[in-house]
Amino acid sequence: MNKPYSFSNEQMNGIVEKTYSNIIKECENLKKITNCPNEQVVALLSVIASSFTPLNIKKEK
């Protein structure tokens, strides 16, 4: 079983905040360039998130 993980306060105010900001900025850029709806962005983010799902969870689906 995986151990619980939490980002440190330093990470939350650094790399995590920067990553979040970059993802939002790029999603807005994608919408602007392609004129796609929010639902398409959500679908893309879902595909990306699924690539980070542990293999044992993927197999249960």
C-alpha cells in the first residue's frame, strides 16, 4: 500500500503553485487557439491524469 504524501508548505508555495499556474495558462491558451469548449479541456486533462494512475487501479476498470 502506498504511504500518504503531502507537499510541504515550501513546495505548495513554489513548484506546486507554479505548476498549477502553468497548467491553467496552457489550458486557456489551448482554448484560445482552438476555440474548444471547456469540456474538451476537461477530457484532455482526464487523459493526462489517467497516465499517472497506478497500474493496479487501471486494471480494475
